[in-house]
Amino acid sequence: MAEYDYDVLVIGAGPGGYVAAIRAAQLGLKTACAESRETLGGTCLNVGCIPSKAMLHASEFYDAAANGAMADMGIEVAPKLNLDKMHAQRRDAVKSLTGGIEFLFKKNKVDWKKGRATFQDAHTVKVGDETVTAKNVIIATGSSVTPLPGVEVDNDNHVVVDSTGALELPKVPKKMVVIGGGVIGLELGSVWNRLGAEVIVVEYLDKLLPGMDDDVRKEAAKIFKKQGMELKLKTKVTGVTVKGKKATLTLEPAAGGDEETLEADCVLVSIGRKPNTQGLGLENIGLETNQRGQIEIDHDFRTAVDGVWAIGDCVPGPMLAHKAEDEGIACAENIAGQTGIVNHDIIPGVVYTWPEFAGVGLTQEEAIEKMGGDKSKIKVGKFPMMANSRAKTNHEPDGFVKVIAEAESDRVLGVWCIASVAGTMIAQAAQAMEFGATSEDIAYTCHAHPTHSEAVKEAAMAVQGKPIHI
């Protein structure tokens, strides 16, 4: 039997990778993790989920103070923006959390191999100048920003930026154009909109937030317009030219038509993400990617090559940190001879704007399609946040909760909500669905009063046509 340096080598220390490494070590497997960044945590902790939330949270305070929300509650202040300090608290949050992962690696005896990893064969990986052998290799290389053809991103110039550059702008742009009406564009657009920028969102499709329930997508447009964002839907960007510190965009209708130009101080390119599978030396182990550059896996996260596994953004499925983490745990457990499972039908998704947008399971459109196009085979309950006592008291009237259930069995198929704390509320729905809950199960579960989550109960009651507070 071959002797290996490690039982498990994980390539990539993002949420999926570092969680897989820690779980493997907890299960008694000798584990190493290869990461080329100077800090652990991948895109999420360094330039993604965490720093964007730090800016979103801080900008919410500024907006509340600057635009009357605090004054309405009897707190009169004249805020002054200190952008350098706002950036500093973001960097502190990132430093603390990435340092925390390093501590967890030491605590669990995971070896951090610093450098870029390339397969030599299925059990041999070159990491920087070192060669490491492992019985099992988990590919957890994550994803990176999808480029827009013909548009060059230059984060250092602060004019045409990607999501990383949009976190580091040294001053508030007068006019910002966001290319892409998805999660990342709307979150970062929200930050700079609150801080005083004029924000224009250009989206190729006819609605924002592709993949979310149609009612959520329609409501999102109303909410962002009310917040002062301009939306150019059904519009494509055909080019961006930069002169000094100004950008000129050329746009035309998605269906074709007359071209128009738009000037901006900053352009954020956020049209999606692509899997990081190039440069890994996959050809050296005979592993091919699919048309989208993803690594295909089986139910247990095995690739077509024995001893090589893959998880997270580089495999099919939603590119979400929590999906990657769950896959990391399950994959490590499978390697250790246990049964690791991820229910990919129940992966919540959240947009951390104000209010938050969240959903889990099927959209109403998907549910009808699953029922063969027969609308009578599903039941839908909706409850508006303006009728929820806590949301009303907190001056947070926007949004609703929507519960979609199978008509015959009453089993919950999907839950969608817009609320200030929708991201927290959706966990209840995900857990209920994991247990195969009916709408009646949720409706007859006692919810604390006054809480935003009572809207989930009321929406579940509405499936049977009997909410109390509306």
C-alpha cells in the first residue's frame, strides 16, 4: 500500500475548503490545506460576503441618520461620513475572521501549505515549490468574477471595477453604473447609493435578481427605485471606454435598437462568477470540466478520478458559501467512511440589501412546472410585513412572506420573504422543509410576539386562507 504525506489534501481555503479541512482533521484524518492567498477564508472572508456585509451594515447607519429614519424616531443628528474609518472597520472585521480560521487550523492540526496547487498525478500535488502526496484530494478552488467581453476592469484606477474594487473605492462616486442586477451588484450598489452616489443598474433581463421568485423580483424593483436607484432593465452594455477618471458606456436595448451613451465616475461589473478550474493541472489527471468550466461530481462529491473529490463553487449548483461549507463537511465525512449528505433542494439564498430578500426551495413558477403546469396543484399564502406588528413598530413596512405548498399533501415546497431580517427568518423555513413540514405544521407552531417571524406563521396560515392579522 502506498504511503502518503496526508490522508486528505484540500486545495483552496475558502468556506468549503477550510471547513472540509477542519472536519477531516476532527475525524482523525491527517490533513493539509493548500492556499495561495496571504490569508485564509477565500473570496468570502477576504473580498466577498464578509467585507460587503461590513460596508452594508455601516452604510445602513449612515443612511438612517442622513435621510430621516432616525429623526422620525426622535433622534436628531447631522452625520458626517468618514469613509476611511468605514473602510478600516471593514478591514478589521476581515482580519479578525481570517485570523480566526488560522487559529482553527492550528487547533485542529491542519497544515497550511502556502502556494498555488497543481496536480502532478491524482495523489501528488505541487504547492508552490513543495510537492505533497495525499490519499484523497479535495478540490475546493471556488470561483472568480466573470469578465464582460470588451470591458477591462482596473481596480487600482477606481473607475471600472469588479466586486473587489467596489469595496475599496477611496471616495463616494458622484455617479455609479452597476452592470448586472444580481445579488452582488445590488448589494454593492446599495452601499454607495446610501453613501450618496447616484446609482444606475443596467440589467439584460426584464427583472432583477434572476433565480428568485417572481413576486420577489417585481417587489425588488419597486423597493430599489424608492431608495433612489435608477433601473435600466432589458438593456445590454456594448462597450465601456475610460478617459482619465471618467467612463463612457454604450448601451442598447437587449432586443436590439438605438444605441445610447452614459457617463459615470465608476462602473461596477457584476455579471456573475465563474469556477476556478484553470491552472490546476486537471489535464495531468485526465479530469475534464463541463461546458461551464465546472467539475462534475457524483452524489458523494467524487470526481471521475479515483481519490479526487470536489466541492463548492467549482462544481454545479448555486455559488453560495453555506452550500460549499455543507459540502465540505459531507465530503470529509464520506472520505472518513461515514455518510455525508447535502440536500441540494433546500439551500437558502439571501440578498443582504435593505430590506433583505431571501428564499428557499421552489419558486411559484418552478412549483407549477413541477406539477406539470397545473396551478391547482399548489397553494400559496402571502402575508405583508406592513401587517406585522414588529416591522410596523420598527418603521420597516416593505416586504412580505410567501409560502408555497403542494395542494394535496400541504407539504411546503418553497418560502420567499422580503424583510429587514429575511436572511435570519429563512432558516426557520429551511429547517421546517428539511423535516418535510406542511404549511399547517408552521401555522400551528407558536411564534414569539412581537417578532418579524410571526409573518412566516401568518403566511403559512394564509395557505389555508386564514391569516389573523389581515
